[in-house]
Amino acid sequence: MSEAQSIGLWNYASAGRDKFFSEMQPEQEKLRPVPWDAHYEWDETSMFGFNIPEHGIDCIIYYWHHPVMRTVYGGIMIWQGLNTNAIGCAYTDYRLTMPMPADITDCTYANGVKVKMVEPMKEFDISFDDDARNTHLRLNLKAIMPPACRYNNNHITQAMKTAGELVLNGERYTIDGFHSRDRSWNECRDESQLHIPPLNWTVGIANEGFAFHHTSFDNRKYRPEWRNLFPDHGDDNNCLWGYVWDEGELLGITTVDQNTSYAWDPFRPERVKTVLTASNGKRYAINGRQIASTQIQCWPNMTGNFALMEWDCGDKGTAYGDIQMCTWSDAYKLMDSLNPRHRL
């Protein structure tokens, strides 16, 4: 990664980024020991999910653990088509505070989601039942690649093959696709405001031989409305981390050329054009369009717009995966002023 990419944000520290990856250990699937002097914001996360593109269905199963306080935030959310807010989704059970389980690899969370690790770093089973709303999930996730572990050895993203069945408000669907799981540990994330432009956490999986992930800002050249307000973000500083999985080879990403187009709601990514440059010099032109989306208040002091995207990956085929566009207050107010919505 070029020296110009010096920006650091939370667990995307600038130091060591040129190494791209480290190696996850099986024991890092479980909750890690907490330092005696750990800050109350010390955290661990786990994220699973699935999508059914032909029916415009997307799902996130996310848990944000705070070991010092022994609490968990998160849950399950399933949306279909385009939604303006989380409670309008097809199904949601997201909770602010739940007791933290002793073992996150074999547990039932307070909202009923059951997580069972079948094999570390390779396979998980997820189940959930809400009889009152006739919504049930049986989900198996099997890795199609090793965990891509960040260079600082506390965060992975991993492409998974998904299989199972969803009953959503009484209607039955077959799950047969791909999704990216995410796991982090030994981090301390500040929940205060950030003065940064919108940030896209992006994944896509075409098949067992091709997948990608990156966390990037748009390039300044595409964003005249904010390029002078956020001078430290964009161009060479726009990609925090990412990878390409290409026929059995795990490649780091050196640069991302990204241009996001928004729908009628200025915070909803509608189309995205990207060119990823991998560590071996190969370039991947990847263009996406949203097919399902919702707003999720996944973190305090920011809003997240989650969009299931259909990605045209050229000769690599068609991929599906999420954009999680995170927008903090400063950027939100700026974007809203450019496209004001009616207020009562």
C-alpha cells in the first residue's frame, strides 16, 4: 500500500498497513481475555448473514459485545426491497442491551438467535424462531476462503457459502448463496462524533473463486460538495483496508477508485463504480446497483444505510454483497443541505 495512505481510523491503524494481512488463530473465535485496565468501550463483534437476491432479501445478524460491562447490543434484521427505516423491514429484533454470553461460539442470545461454531474459521450454524410472527431461520455458513485477517491481527472478514431455509412472516424461501462474515476482538472503539465523509464498508462474492472486500471513502474528484471540508480523506487516502480473493490467491488492495451515486434519499447508495488495484498490480473494474436496502442505527452518533448490491465484475461474473454506508453527523448535515427533505 502506498505511503500516501497514512490515514488511521479505529482499528484501521496506519502503521503496518503495507503488510496487508496477519494470521488468525482458532482460539480467536472465542471471547478474548480482557486487560485489567481495559476501557469500558473495549469490544468484540461478530456478524453473520445471508441474502436471497432473486427475492430482494438481505439479512444481517450482528452482535457488538462489551466485555468490561458484560453487555451485548445487536440482533437480527431482515429486509426485502427498499425500506426507509429499520422498523419498516420485513423482520427486526435489534436490542440495545442484552447479557453477554460466556461463549459466543456456542450460545443463545437474549433475542433468541442461536450461534454454533461447527469448526473454527470454517463453519457455523445459525438458527432463530419467532413463532408469534411466523419467522424462522436455519442457516449454515461454510468458508470458501481462509479468514482475511487485518495486519494488526484483531479483525477478519471472510466469504462464506450459505445454505438453509428462511420462513419470513409465513412465506418460505430457500437460502443458497454467499455472504461475508465479520469478526473483531481486542478493540476499543470511540462512539463519539467523527468528522469524516460517508464511509462504505463493501463486500461482494461471485462464486467460490472470486470475492472482494474494502472499506473506502469516495475519491475527492467525485465529491466536489465535500472535498474541501474533508481534505484528509479521498484520493490516495480513501481505502482503509481490503482484499481480493481470486482463484485461491488472497491479495491486498493498494488503491480504490470509488464513486457512489445516491437515490432520492441522499444517504442511500444506489449505484457504485469502483476500480480496485490489488497488491500484484491487477485491476478489477466492479460496478454495482442496489436491489434491497434499509437504514440501520447500528452505532451511536451515526446512521448506517445497508444495501444489497448486484455487482458486475466483468469476466469474474456477477457478485452479490452489501454496502454498509456509514454517515456521521457532520457529513449527514452537509449532504442533507444539498438535497433537503421535507420536515414536518
